[in-house]
Amino acid sequence: MMKRILSLILSLMLLAALLPACAETAEVSPLYRIVHRTEAGDVYLGTGVLFASKNLLLTAAGCCSAGESLYAIGEDGEHVVTYTGVITDTGVALVGLATESAAEPVGLTNSDQVAQSIVQAVDGEGKALQSSLLNVRMSVYNGREAVLLTVEDAMPLGAVMLGEDGGVACMTVAQYSESHNTYTTLMVSVLAQVLLDATAEEDAQSEWLEPALTWENGYFCVDWSEQAREDGVYSVALAAKENAYYSAHHVSDGVTSMELALPPGHTYVVLVQWAADDDALQSAFEWKEAVSLAVPAAEFTGYEFTQQCWLAGVKAGEDVTGRVLPEWTGMTAASLMDEGMDYYLQIRNTYAVSEELSMALSLEMIAPDGQVYYEQHSYLFDPAIAADDSFAMPLDDLLASCAEFSEGGVLQSGAYTIRYSIGGGVAGTVSFTLE
């Protein structure tokens, strides 16, 4: 590492005498100014460089000291800073952007030569800053090898020098108070190690587990107790294999399993993630790491069960308690999305039980594209109403979800199926077609 640093220092010193002009380019600059937005206006904090991704800046930790209401402003406009990942005690930070930059991101240089002996940044007005290198000295910063760069003009934190391949060769992370226009700077080899260590630390802060999956009496059970941690949090992502969306379940502290009342006849894929805390939970993942379980299709039988079900519609807000709603026909995509109407699956069950009995109940809608939308409930067999157990299940949430994940955000034409299942078996089904 020391040999690499000395090599770069020598190249800086040799080029200092040449001071070539910075070539102009029509491309969008990868440099951004970072500001803290307040009621009184923007407070300039320093510079960041678009790094490795169109949604990520590499900068100095000091540029993120405000913590909230940060913006990165460049030639392509301004971007909200969605998070700041300050790498502890290194002086370096990674800053996430809510929107993609129009610039091309840079990486760390692979060259032992810098393109120019000029430190580059962006000032508080958005103007490009360039300052010639005057002197280089070895130093130490928080236990890591560093250099002190003395430049002709004052520069902000996060200023960079670029290698011949356009990658970052060094970055200023602190001002050196004992010398004029002198900055503590981390060279590329140290930056590389800092980022590598941070990646390893981030990986250690979260982990994907391999849960056991079982299906029993209408409950889909996810159990990761064999891999439980002493502390931290868990998150469960689950999707029917047919679906292009998934549901996320944040699990309470100390819980190492969960039961979900899911409809039968589908294959479900599951990811369970452990993290040291909420901030360490990863939002990006690949389903190829998931485990899956195929739940068999079945019909509900037993208890002398019979049923009738149909679609019903009433004016929005109308009380349906204790009523048996009439059947609604002639549905259209427009009528089903009419905010002036509420839609239900009207159900009439009969059965024979001698005492109350609770079972899993799921309500699902299968769209023309095969995607499944479902809700979890429970069903109580009650001997007091066993001769006519009538109730209406609201459909508005299922219809809204179906429209949200359909092309154009509207219900598509084609065949729809709505069904409810009890104890892992389909109890009743209604089908309709939208022209």
C-alpha cells in the first residue's frame, strides 16, 4: 500500500510543474455540490462525485453533517439525498440520490498516473473549481495512511483528483488547520480499502436466512427459529409465484415464526432477512435466493358444509350489517372502480357443529393475467347461526390492488375469479368477465 501511495505522490509532484489546462467537455459533469436546505436557504457543505452508480455519490463525511434535508445539485438539476452512509471514522461517506443522475458515474482509478495535477470541486454557486497542486506530504488520518495536499486556492471537502482513466485518485476529507489551503486527503488505495471494509461490515449487518415452510389447515407457516439471532430485527418478503409484486412483513422483536392465512393452489416464494437494526435491512434482493412451497389445491369439506356466494354492490358507506345483499350483475371496469359504490362477496354458509370452531379464511381475486390478490381473515363456525351464516366480505381493497398492479393502473378486460377458502380448502367461487 505504501509503495502505491508513494508512486502516486511522485506522479503528482512531477505533474505539478506542468499544470496542464483542464480540457472542456460537453458531457454532464459527475461533480455535485451538496447543500443542506433550510427555511433561510441552502447551506453549502461540499462536493460529491457520482460514483459507481447513477444514484450514488462518494463524498466526505463532513458534507453530510446536517443529516437531513440534503440535496445534491449538479449540471442536470437537483436530487434529493435519500440516505447518507457515513463510513465511521474514515472521513468518507456514500450518499444516495432519489433520482438518477444524467452524468456517467466514475469509479476508483486503476492508473498510477493522475490526469492533471489539479484538484476539482464545485462551489456553493455551482461553479466548477480547479486548484493547482503545490505540495504533497505524508500524513495519518484516524489511523489510516493519508497525504496532506497543499493547493493554490481554497477547496471544499469532497474535492477530488482524477486518474488518467477518469477514476477518483484521491479525495479531500478534512482541512488541515496548521497550513494554508492544505487538506487531509485519502488516496485511491485507502479509499478502496475503506469501501471494501464498509461492504464487509454492511454484509455482516444483515443476512438472508433459510426458513422452514409448512402448510397446515389453511395456514402458511414460515419458521426461522433454527437460525434465530440473539438480537436484531427480521423482515419476511412473500409472493405467489404468479405475481409481479410481493408483500413485506416486519416481524416484532423476539418472534421467529409467522403464520399467514393464504389461499390454496399456489406456489409461494419466501425470503427471510435478519438485520442488526431497521436501517440495515436491505430493500434490494433477488428471488433466486428464496425458498418456496407449492400449496395444493383442495376443496373445503366436512361439518356438512354448504354454501352460496355471489357479487353484490351497494352505495358507498351503506351499512350492510345483518343484511343479505342482492346479486349485482352487469359489472364493468368503470363501475367496479366507481367511488360511489362499495362491492362485496355475499356469502351464505350452512354447517353442523356442536361448539365454536375457528379456522383460517382467505379471500382472493385472480386477474386475467394470472396474478393473485388476497386477504387474510379467520372464520368462526358458530352453532348459534349454523343454519344460515350470512355475511358480506368487502372487495374494494382487492379491486384497488388489482387495478394498481395492472397495465395502465386500471382493471383489464378478461375473466376474473373471486373465491374464499376455509381451513385450506376452497369453499366458494364466483367468476365474471369484463369486456
